[in-house]
Amino acid sequence: MKLRLLATVALFCTVAPAFAAGSSKDPGTEQMRMDRTFERLGNQFIQEGRTDGMSIAVVKDGKAHFYNFGTTTRGKVQPPTEKSVYEIGSISKIFTSLVLAHAVEEGRIGLQDDIRRYLPGDYPNLAWEGTPVRIVDLANTTSGLPDNLPNPFPQGKVDPDKAPFIALEAMKGFAPDQVYEELKAAKLGAKPGTKPQHSNLAADLLGRILEKVYGEPYEALIARYVEKPFGMASGTGRSRAADEVNGYNKRQVAMPRLYERAFLMAGGLRYSTTDMAKFLGAELAATDPAIRLSQQPVWGDTDEAATSLNWNLNKTVDGKLRLRMSGSTFGCSSYIEMYPELGYGIVLLANRPGETQNEMQELATHAMEEIWGKPPALAAFENALQAGNYQDVTRIATEVRRQHPELHLTEQYINLWGYRLLREDKPKQALGLFRYNAEQWPQSWNAFDSLAEAYEKLGDKPQAIANYRKSLELDPTNQNGAYHLKKLLAR
């Protein structure tokens, strides 16, 4: 099963500086390479039907560069611009977490506080064998709380083109305090602080708690601590509806815009690339203590995977720190990443939901390699893998590290690489990478699940069954493994 981002914040005390688009077109310059790369990759993205419209903002060394592709409305020639507004989905969570960081810096709240201290009523269920859900757990994805509460999404078989409209109508019917009533019966899925899992409810509760702490609505807090300091336009309400793109699902069906407050704090903000470039610039500068706090890891290990306050952190294949997050709504997708050591960040916004956020991540990765070149450690590793036909990857990695000690391989990086090979119809090569993951991370259910998929692709039924069983031993809740195992045993 392909690992995805946990669909995974800044502030100046004064007005953020303006970012002017670069204008250098001299052959051979970094700017020229950047322009050529994004123009080619962006146009290809549209031509392959991955989205109808897409806007990209790149910030490098304090300057912003903008690229726009496709159309904001199907069937019309309406190219997006850096002023076009998109729903940013779960990237909203890092905005909420930035307000939290300010509250911590101001002494209004503590990251280790039991969340029940700020909730109305009694919630003995919000603890796991004496371990309570803490404020930090709401912001680092380890709360153990359900994903959505109340849950607006229809159950059972429903036309996928109609499901978003049904969910939206359900949201409109939610009472303001309905979440608290349903929260009393909610069950934690894991011990708080131990297992990352997506939860819109966690972000919603965090926003509600911040409203209580400050005695002000969420919209006012976002304006005070994010939008006004950075010079961003408002990301709430309908004031910029005329600039909003129209969103479509993968079957090109028009999707509804998401204005309901029930989803606002978890994924309801909307911005243009002009806004997001200012946000990225402030994040990279990190001149405010609240920004720095929001970027510090509070769960996990950055050598493999970690989480700060709703940023996902890890290291690149050559050991550089990367912060990233993605999001999706009914009709839009977003992806953001930054590399503090390089002074570089990028945000991509599209009017297509779901898998598009992962595809934009791949575009960002390809752009990095084309603009600044493939890291020597990765080039050496790829050459050695090809020479050895992807066999005995553990030995190959050890040998490459003798010349390139900076080579940094994570489970997720290898996992995504393996799935790219599967899509390219190279299952034997993918198998070698998945074997490496199972050897290096023997307690990872996902490593064995992916290994089983490769064996299944190759027609090796006994090995596929054995590895799906191993994956389910490590995580009995692995639905993908259970489904494939049942299918294989029935043959």
C-alpha cells in the first residue's frame, strides 16, 4: 500500500516583505532552468488530464515565481493566474497550528495540557488507560480521535458524484455544539501520542479550543496571526468568490465549493498562490519564535518520519530537512513543501481532488532534480541498482554509502520508488526495493503489504499470501491486506 502524506506556518511581527517574480531570462541561469522546467512539467500535467487547472508558486531566496496552467472552468478558456483562489484542504491545519504556536508563546495554553481542560462537560472516554489526549496530540496527528465527527459522509453504496453534495447538505444541518454531544461517545483508535492517523476532528477541536482561549472566532485569529502580518488576503468567507476556481472530480463532474464552518478549521481555508508565496516566504525566514516552534518535531524522528505542529518532516535522499503537507477538498488539491537549508519552497494548487495531491508531490520532486540536478548519492545508488538489476538492495546501499555517506533512504522514499516501478510495469525491480524495506523495517506492516503486492503482480501466489499474512500480523486493521488475502485464498 502506497504511503501517503498525512492528508501532513509562519509569522512576522511586522508586515511580511513583498515577493517579486523573478525576471532573469539569461540562458544558463537558474531562473531560466526553473522557468523551462515548470512550464514543461505543468503543461504535461494538464495534457495528461491530471487536473483542469493548476497554479504554482515557488519561493527561492526570498523571491516568488509564479506558473499557471489549464483553465479555471472546464469548456472555457479561462487560464488561472496568481490571483486565482483555490481551497487548500488540510494545509489549513498548519495555519491553525500556527495560531496554537502563538498561544503557547503567549502562555495562554500548554502543548502538554489535557484537552478536556478546555472542553465543556466530562469526557472520561478521551483517555487511553490513563493517558489523556493532549493539545500536542491534536496538532501532531496522534490524538487517536475519529476522522470526522459528526460524520457528514453517506454510508453504504452511494453515487460518488453525488456523495459530496450529500455530505455538504449534512454539514449545513449540524448544530454548533453537536460535536461535543457526539464526542462523549467517541472511542479512541489508539493510545494518544503513539500512532499518526488523519483526523479532521482533531483539527476542529484544536480550533474550537483556541477560540475559547482567546475569546475570539477562528476567522479573527487567522487574520491576526497569519493573514495580516504576511499581507495575505482573507482565506475565509465568500469575499473572493469571483476569483475562486471551479473544482471537478476525476470524472470531470463539477464539485461544490466548501464554505461550511463545520470543516473550516480542518480544511476550509482558501488562498491564491500570491497569498501562499507570502506564507512560504515567512516560513522559510522563520524570524518569529512561533514559526520556529511550529516547525520543531514533536513526534517521531526526522531521520525517518516526524511531525511538528501539522507539518510532516523528513530528510531527503541526501540528508536535507524537508517540511511538507498536502490537502484535498471536494474539488481541489494542494501540496506544499520547503527546504530551509536551500531557502526554497513550493506550493501547487489544482482544481481536482484526491490523488492529484500525490501527483503534484511527484511533480515537485521531478522539478527539484531537473533544476538543481540529481544528488550525487542518488545517482550513484540508481546506477548501482540498475547494474545489479535491483537485486540485493541492502548490499548495494551499503557499498554506495562507502563513497556517499550522505545517502539517506527512508521507508516511504523506497516505497514510493517501488510503486513508480510497478506503474512502469517493472515488478521485478519493484520487488527488490520492497524486499529492502521489509529487511530494514521488519516491524512495518506497510513494508510487507507492498512486498505482497509485488509478489501478487508477479503471479507468485504463495509468497503474496505469506507476506499479506505477515502484514496483517503486524497490523490487523490493514484493510488492503485483508482484501487481497481473501481474494487470493478464494482462487
